[in-house]
Amino acid sequence: MKKIGIKKLNDNFTKGGVFSLLGISLIILLLTVAVYFVAHYVANSYTDENRFSNWNYLYTEKAGSVPDGELRTYNAQNPIITEGKKGNIYFTKTLEPSDKASNFVLITDFAPVKILLNGKEIYNNQFDTAEYVGNCYNAVTLEPSTQERQLEVMLKLPLSVRFETYLNPPGDPAFTNMPGFMIGLIMMGVGLLAAIVFGILSAVKKRLFRSIVVSGLLFYVGLALALYMLPEVTYLFNTPKWMNITALPVHLTFMVVLLCLNGLFKGSRNTAIAILFASGISAIAVLVAFNPLTVKLAILLMCLLTTAAAVYVARTAMVQLDRRIQYAAPVFVMCVFCVMVMVLAAIFMSTRQRFLYIYNVTISSIVIMCVLEYIYIHDFRQEQQTIDVRDQSVKYSKSVEGISQFIRNMLDCHDKSKFYDTAVREILDLIVKYNPDNTDIRYCVAVKDGDTYTEVVNNGIASCNYEMIEQNGRKNDKECLFAGTYFEYILKNKDEVGAVFHFENIKDGMDVFFISMIEATYCSLVTTYEDIFTDGTHRDINVIFAELAENTELDNGCSVDHLINIRNNSRELCLRIGIDEERAEHISIASELHDLGKIAVPKDIIHKEGRLTEEERVMINSHTEFGYTILSAYDDDPILATAAVIARYHHERYDGTGNNGLKGEDIPVEARVVTVCDVYDALISERTYKKPWSKEDAIHYLKENEGKLFDPDICEKFIAFIGEEAEAKKAAAAQ
């Protein structure tokens, strides 16, 4: 199954627009709704067996009065009918005789309650003194009786009509067990335990401290759920303000979640301050509410401010999406999800579905916490990877310097008797620089005379089958052979094998860069060998480097066609700006080596999905210096000398904001030519991280950046050339 990561979400924005991300938000919402409806069903089934039904009721104008008129029936088949703005309701039921005591439990919506048995008051929860109370749970013990009894319940209706009754086994009536309350306590325990674990781990892996944020958020949501459910499990806390206090944390949950989401963006301090300010206003409004109307208005204000905060963070995420910031897509999805959830929560609250509201907030918060933790873990892994890449880059940089020094030392070797010893010594030094653990490398070198191999160097090799090495080279059509922990060179003299090098016991195997490094040294080795042993008959070193450049391009996930196109286009462009034909040919050949320095850039950076960190961008930009370091060793070769200049300066910008800060015509003309050709072909080519642009869009990009990235004159002539080429193709197709 193809892995869908954070980069994929960002790509969806650029390819399919915001609608694809809105669709993801909606899918998550639907799945969440399904989960909390299931949770609600399970919670109801937990209490259904003790549910006490078949009540008669009627609304009343005056609190505490027994109404005149025909009573209605309330049971599972007949819900309570809302009737105007009457603020009181009367319930009555005849109890069958029972020889056992029981707890009569009544759940309301923070309603003051009076309970009478045979006309005698047996329970009063501030019915005569308060407009609303701090508890929903009410309970009273019913003693055994051999006669029928009349149970009457009078309620004020501060918020909504909620009348759930149960007849439970005898016990302490002051407290009952509710699944939601227990779940909240469990979440608090898990959050606290996770915070302790991540706190300990953070002492070792410092960046893990962000997972403590998720642990703390889990603890907070558990606390909010437990507090919100506390009025459902006991009547001990019935002060009116207790409703305000217990409701506040759950209403602020999404504000806390939005702060965590916003914290993923740099420079989001002002947004965080705005969210905190909105949270403060919401909290004050809820806490100072003093009657049912002000409570409703405070909750409405909090919902509006939370929605506004979610929209604002979503807007910030959209801006970051356009800039391809790594976590913008999931943050945008979660913010839209928050807005949808708040709308749904408001619907639940307005339809008296208080249980659905709390499940909605809790489960939605858990979904967002999972996304946050995924992002934190992903970010932690990337930072660990960056540390590894940084170490790797330092190693690569030293190795590139070693390659350059190797090339110079080998070119200075003109003595046949010293050639093999010098070559072995320089290769060993380079391998040890790359990996200091390579302290026990064994090697041997043999010279071929006719059909016979004669060893000239041997260090710890008991027996080496040089004939088999030669056969493997012919079979694979290669002169550098790699396998496991050993590698071999085959040096040729006029297409005939002249010498074979064998190195073994390389520690930790050989990665892509090590192989590229050895291939780069082989180029120099071949050049020196032919200088010394072939009486002036030289193999074209440019061909060897061209092959190395092609291998580097393929390893970076690009096509060799990219190099061919740059070579052809740069030659034509050079001629059009007045460069003579010989120089144009040198530049076109040299242009293929412009990215040779990428052999020294860690592949984890080149193939990384998403936006590069500043440090990673510095590392990848250093390929220009790596290429120059390698190619400048051949400064006596006009093509390679040109290639060194192109490699070093092809990422300069005409306005002076490039790698080395060169500006305008201070940038060598060959680099200015290759820059235009390279960017254009990269834009219209497919890459692992993007689809190809149309030629029209690529040309538009060139025009937009004339004088910024590109030399205006060179850019203009290149665009004209591309236009003429397109017209010629159309004419040819028409014929």
C-alpha cells in the first residue's frame, strides 16, 4: 500500500485545491460522528435496564403548583413535547408495592427539583431559591412499602427539558457510577503516565518534550470530561456556580487544541495571543453568568469565538500551504474539522443532546491529539534524520576534499615504480577519512603481462583470482566492481587490461556515496595510469566524468535526458549570444557536469519529501562547492576547467541573492547560460516530488524572473530559441 504522508496532503492542495482537503475534513467528521453515536448507544445500553418510565406530566405556569388539566404520558414511545416558554413542569407516577428499598435517580439539565411522596416532600434541590443548580444528578432513597404510593416531581426548566429516571439497587444515593466520568478519569491517568514517560525520555532525546504537550492535552481533556460529567454522578456539588465551573474546561477544549495546532507554525505568536485573549473573554463570560439567559449567551459567545479562532488558524494554514510549509495541510484539515465540530456541537446543545455534545468534543479532541502526536513523532524523526544528515554531510565534505587531494597527488605522480604504491596509499587514506573504523583493510595489486598476472603489492591477501576479476569486468562491462565489503579497479592500456586493484574488509559495507567516491577516484587513477604507461595516448577523461554525472543524475531520481537537453540548449544559446563555436562546444560539454557535486550530498536530503529545513538547504546548496572542488583539480583541461566554473556558479542569481552573492555580469557567462537551460528543463521535466510544468508555464516563469534569477538578455534569447523550436516542430508535424 502506498504511504500517504504529510507531503501528500500539501500536494493535494497544490493539485486539487482546497476542496480535496475540505473533503478529508468532512470524512474525518463523519467517522468521528459514527464513533460518538456508537459511544452514546453503548452508554445508553449501560443504563437502560434500570430506566424508570411511564410518567404523566404537564407544564405549569407557577413553580411548585399541581396543574389542572389532562396529563400527558411520557415514555420511550412518547417523548416530552415542548410547550411554549413555560418554565416549569410537573411529573407524577404511581409506584407499585415493593418489599425492597431502592434509589430513585433523576437526571435533569441543571434544574432545581422538588420530589414528593404521597404529598410529602422528601427531596428539595434549591427548588424555591435558585433559577438553576450545579448538579444534574438527583437521588433519594425509597423505603419498602406494601401499598401503592404517589411519586411527584416538580422541575424548573432553566435550560431544557431533560427528565431521565432510574430505579437503582439500594446504596449510597449521593454518588453513582457513569461511563463518561470513568472514561475521563482513565484519560487523566493515561495522560499523566504518558507525561511522566515522555518526561523521562526527553532527558535523553530532548526533542521528545513536545510529546508531553499531547500527554498534557490528553490529561486536560480527561479532566474536562470528568468535571463535565461530575454533575451527572453526584448531588453533593449543587451550587449554581458549579455548573459554570464544570462547563468551562470542556468549552475551552478546542481553544487549547487550536493553540497546539497554531504552535506548529513559526511566527504564530500573534495568533496565539489572540486565541488566549479570546479564551480569557470566554472564560470570564461563562464564570460571571448569573442566570439561565446569561449562561446561554456566554456559551454562544464561546462557540462563536472558538469558531473564529479555528477559522483564523485555518487561514494561517492556507497561507503556509501556499508556501509548502510541511505541516500546513494537516493543520488546515484539523482547523476545518474544529469548525465543523463546533457547528455540530451547537446543534447538539440546542437539541438537548448534552451527552452527544460531550462525546463530540471528547472524541474530536482525541482525533486531533492523534494527528498532533503523529506530527510530533514525524518531526522528531526528521530532526533525528537531520542530525544524522549533518554528520553525514561533514563526512561527505571531508571526503570531497580527500577526492580533490587524491586527484592532485595522482596527477603529480610521474614515476612508474611509485605509481602502484602511491595509488594504494592515497586510496587507503581516502577510505579511512570516510570511515575511521576502516583500520584493517587488506589489498593487493597485480600487473598483467600477456596472459600472466604478477603481484606488485600485497597486504594480507592469501590468494586473489585476478582472472575472475577481469572476467567479471568484461561480463558487467565495468571497470569499477563493488560487492559487499570489497571493491576492485581494472586499469586498461589500449583497451587491454594492464593492472587490477583489489581492496577488501571494508567496514559497514558501501553506501551510494562511497561508491561514487571510489568511481571519482578511478577517473583520476585512469588518467594518471594512461599518462605514465601509454606514451601519450590518453583516454578522454571528459567521457569518464560524463558517465559519472549520468550516474549521479539517475541516483538523484532524474533522467539522463535532463543532461542531454542542457547540453544541446546551452550550445545553441551560446552561439546566439555571440560565443564562438569552439567555446560554445566546451560549455555545452561542461554543462553536463553542473550537478556533479551532488555525489557528496546525503541522499536523504535530495530525496526528502516536504520542505527542507534551513540547515538542509545549506547542505544541498553546498553541492556547487563540492563540484568545483572535484573538477578544479583538472584545471589544465579547458572543458573541465569550464565545468568547474559552471558547477560553482550555476546557482548564482542575477540580482546577487545566490549562493556566493555574485551579481549581474560578475557571474561567469557560462554559468548564466547553464542556469537558464537548467531551470527551464527542470521545470518541464517530471521529478519524484512534482509533475512536469507545461512549456508555456515554464516560459512564463522565466519571463517573471528576468533580472532576478536570470540574465535578461540571455533569458530573452533562450525564450526566442524555444519559440522557434516549437514553431519548427509544428511545421514538421504539419508536413
